[in-house]
Amino acid sequence: MKRVALWLISEVGEGNEFTKEQMRAAFPGVSQIDRRMRDLRSFGWRIDTNREDPRLTSAQQRFVTRGQPVWEKGMASRPASAPAIGAVRRREVISGDSNMCRSCGITPGQLYAGTFEGAQLDIARREVRLPGGASDVQLITECNRCRVGAKDLTADLSAVIDRAGALSSDDRELLAGWMDADERPFSPVERVWAEYRALPADARAALREFLGLA
């Protein structure tokens, strides 16, 4: 693991891509070199695959940032880390999240808008700020794209509870219906509004001109 860390720094460089074949060629005869590289993540090293960065192919990985200097004396002791998520637990989480990305709502294999890329779901760990100030790390289902943008996101449950408590009785009833269905139906005008917000500036101006608002 120490040798892999030094190889990443000296030969690959932060921000650059490499392949498993290049790494194996650099360490001929070393068994489980892939696992040694993955162990670095427990020491704060960020090494992305196409699960974290859809721009990478299945054969590519990217050395994003270095973590602890594991080659220094006393630095390679394994820190306390979250246990691996087993296959059974993974299925439970995805099923409990209605088999969809909780950030964008996409389902497995569904194509991202305007592309031929199908979504893949995975499990992310999300820090949740609880009432009273404590924090908890909980599991959530996200697609590859949303995981990239939400790595450092913290969910503030306390703030959400406060806002829910401030709703009127009618709004609470409406919210309860959405929660029971795990879906919010959007009206045609709301869908157009969401699509308008996602358009580039020139396209937004064209829509405003079409509606006589320019």
C-alpha cells in the first residue's frame, strides 16, 4: 500500500487518470495490488472510478487527492472506518428508497435526459444533522451522477423538521399525501418551469420571447 501511494504521487500525479493495467505493470508479481490501492481510501485518499465520475471508463481511475502519508512511520495503522456495505444491506437500502435515486428520482437503466447513458444506482453515506445538534451517518440511494455532486453534502433533518412544523394544517395534509405516495405529481406549468430553469441563457431568452416576455 505504501508503494502504491508513492507511485500515485510520483508517476500518476493528483488529478490524472490511470488504469489497473498500468498499476499492475508497475508492480509485477505483487498479488492483490488492486486491493492495496483501495485500502488507501481508508486513509483519506480519493481515487475515483466510473461509479464516482461517469466521465471515466470502466478501465480508468482518477487519482484525485492524496490523504495521509502512509509511508511515514506509524501512519499506516488502519483507522476506524465505516464497515463495508454488504450485498444484502445494499438491496435493503435500495428497496427502501423505492429503487430510485433519492436526489433526482431516476431509476436503474433509465436514460439521462438528452443522452444514451443509462443510470446506475449505488449506496452513498450521508451525514445527517439531527435535532439537538448531534450528527449521524446514514445510507441513501443515489445514481452515479448525483453521487459526484453530493460527496460533501450534509442533510439537515433538524431544519426540515422545523420547516415542516411551521406548515399550515392544509399544507401538512398535502405533504402527507406526497410522503405516502413517495411522489409529488407536478402540474404542466411546474414541469415547464423546471425545464426552463435548466435551460442555458440563450434558450431561456428564446422561451421568454416565444411567450411575449422578452
